[in-house]
Amino acid sequence: MAVAPAAAPAAAQPSRDAPRACGPHPALSRSVHHLVAHDRIAGAAVLVTGAGPDAPCARWTATDGTAELRTGRPMNTTDRLRVGSVTKTFTATVVLQLAAERRLSLDAPVERYLPGLIRGGAYDGRRITVRQLLQHTSGLPDYLDAPEWQHIERLRYRHFEPRRLIARALRLPRPEHAWHYATTNYLVAGLIVREITGHSPEAEISRRIIAPLGLRDTYWPGDETRVRGPHSHSYFTADDGRRVDGTAWNTTFGGVGGALVSTPADLTRFARALLTGRLLPAPQRAEMRRTVAADPDRLWPGARYGLGLISSPLSCGGSWWGHAGTMPGGHRALVATGPDGRAVAVALNEVPATLQAEQDFLDVVDQALCESPSAERTPA
């Protein structure tokens, strides 16, 4: 498969959608270029939004590489992509809204809402709380750790139902650590939302978050394997070592733990709305930010996990709050807000293949939230 050459560094060739009111951000541009030139990521795009209307620079971008290798179309910040586990923050927000409405208790057992779902063997829904689901401290295994998922590309066009995936997880050994990242937790949380509201969790997330915030490029694909509208293609390495286009995929296996399609602009709008109080009252936002130490082997060193939120330290002080997501077809997404209210969304169309490449991905987030927001302002 022929690979189109990477685009020039963002510092040398400004993104077509970069606002003229902002000057260059060389540290961010270098970090993004490094992902493409050194880590061999097909394409990378970063959107940063300032803390508010009075911010010295309201919005800036950095892009590099290609959105589609066949055509060489350059990466940009307006394309849709599959955002993977960023979906979990949407789901956790709805669960916390229901808690604010006193329709559920975070410290109630799963058994209260879903009697008999988690019973037998090493697992007991009477001893697992809603909070533990959202925090990944339930002790439930991840169905994606089952042997059949080691070659996930063989399952890329299959439809999956949440209850069957949960049942598969319950046949796996109990995790070794108290904190264990498992999409199983969020599929259970989605069933609780359905039980309480009488609507699918996807419908509730759309009604409560996507529609009110005007997230016009965010949607549930269901069994649809293509991505609607303009989008970056995604790439993965197959078992035989070939680089394969993984854009077409049935993502029902992710459900409300990983199936959403969105854009960097929609993700930053959601993150700002969540952490400034538009979606949750203060007590529920505080609950969301009560963290426990995460297993660095399943996230990264220094990361902590709240209720659908990751906290990670910044080199300039403080921490960012947000979530990252990975899809097997190759999309890698992250959205975060920093201490000054700045928000960043990062979109890759190939998953970092090494620990160093993953660290370089996190360094992009650090540069976006730590570099001076105005940098060298240019005339409007």
C-alpha cells in the first residue's frame, strides 16, 4: 500500500482553518509534527479554545499529516472521527444528572436497578455500586480482554448487544487490581439509565447533552459502518503487518462506553459545558472529580480517575481534566480542560504504536494547555 508523504509541519504551513487573530504556537506545532514525522502517525489535528470571550486568543489549531492516505488530503480540525472512550464522559454525565434528580443513588447497589444481572461466580451486583461502575472500581473484568478480542479486526462488521457482552465479561477471571479499566462498567451503567428513564441510554445522552449543546457533528452510528459527512480515515496494522484502512467498522461493541462519532469542536464545547456547570450542579461536578489512582499500565503514570473523568498532571502546574479514547480501526481522541479554563481536543487517525509515541501524544496535550495562549499575535 502506497503511503502519501506527510504534510509539512504546521509551523511552516499554517492550517487552513487556523484563525487569523492568533499567532503561531511553535511548541504545539513541533509536538504535532513529531507525532507524524517521528512516531509515524498518519495524521494529527489539535483544536484549542480559550477560556472565554475575553481570552487573548479565542481559538487556535495545529495540524500535520494526512486525513486520507489514498488521496493525500491534509488533516484538519473539522473532520469527524470515532472518539472511543471519550463517550464514557457523556454517559457518566447522564448518570450524574439522574443522581441530581434523585432518581438514583451513586452508592446504591447495581442489584437495586438491575436485579439478577450480576450474579454468580466471583461477581455480585449486591456488592457493586453505581459509583464503582463509573470509577472502574467495581471489580468487573473487561469483555475486551476475552481471547476472541485479541484479533478484533475479525469482528469488525458484527453487531453486539450490551447484555451479551456483559455476560461474556462475567465468565472471565476477576481482575488483580482494585482499579481496573473496563468498558463493561459503562455498559452496565447504560442499562441502569434505560431502566430508570424507560429510554435507551443513547437517546437520553442525545436529549440531555447532544441536542441542548448543539453538537451537530456528534451522533450514534448504531450498526452503520461508515462515518457520515467529512471525516478522517483511520488506520491500523493488521496481523500480517500491513497498514489497513479501518474507517469502516461496526462499533456496537463499544456502545455507551465507546461508540460516539464527533469532532474536535463538539468535544471542546462539551468539555467546557461540563466543567463550567452547564450540565451538572456543583455537588455532582464535585463527585465527578473525586479520583482514585489509576493503574498506569491501563492509562499512564500520574493519571487518576473520577466518575467518567481522567485527571493528569501538567508540566506548567495543576492538572487537566478530560478523557481519552481509542478505536481499533485507528482513531485516537482526547478532550481536556486546563486550570485556566482552556480546552483542547486532539484527533489522531492512527493509534500510537509504542509507549514513547503514546507519551508524545500526551505531550501534545501538555503543550496545548501550557503554551502561552496568545504566543506571537499577528495582525488581524
